[in-house]
Amino acid sequence: MKFRRKPRENVEINLVSLMDVVFILLLFFVVTTTFTRETQLKVDLPEAVSGTPSESSAERKQLEIVIDVTGNFSLNGQALVRNDLDTLMAALEKESGGDNSLPVMISADGQAPHQSVVMAMDAAGKLGFSRLSIATLEAAP
């Protein structure tokens, strides 16, 4: 007995609708993506070969922030209890008595963490101190 075969239909996949969906998804991702621009700043730290001496401390009161090798702060010889931004700002506010025209000197150890120095600068800047200086030693010839 011989059976008749049915003619096979060609199977086609319609890719037009699939491409439409892919392009819509691509458009959605392009529109909703946020791009962050990450920049790097190359910094060459300078050596202090010569400089001008600071004002005489006898003339005017000065705030001196000392940062040791481990990043601990002390203000005018008094060690701070905690080493965070709020404690440093409170100590600066109390020591200055609200006078933000006083000069602020930062004396940091050469091996002190950079974050501690930036935190000291940030605290002085947030309180409005504009006369900021960093103590350095004169480089050997």
C-alpha cells in the first residue's frame, strides 16, 4: 500500500517584527542610560625649595592643625577625640570663636594619609576660612 505524501510547506520565520523589537529595545537603552564621565587628574606634588616665612604668630592668633603619620588630628596642641570631619569642624569653630578670618596652618607628616589632609582642608573650607597654608620643610640642596 502506497500512501501519498503531503507536500511540505516551507517554514519561514518573519524577522521584520523581531528586528523592530530589537531596535526599540536599543533605542530604549540608549535613551535611559546615564553616562558618567570619569576623569583623572595627574598631579605632580611640588617640593618646597624656598618659600616665604609665615606671619609672626605673636601678631595674630593662628589655628594650627597637626596631622600625624596615622592620620590623627590635633588642633593648637590639643588632640581630637575622633578623627572625622564633624569633630574637626566643631573644634575649629570652638577654637576660632566664629572668626573665620584667622589663618589656618596645616602641618602634616610626610607619610600622613592624603585623605586626612584633604579632610582638614575641607573642614576649613566649609567653615569659611580662606587663609589656608600648608607647612613644608625646605628641601636640601
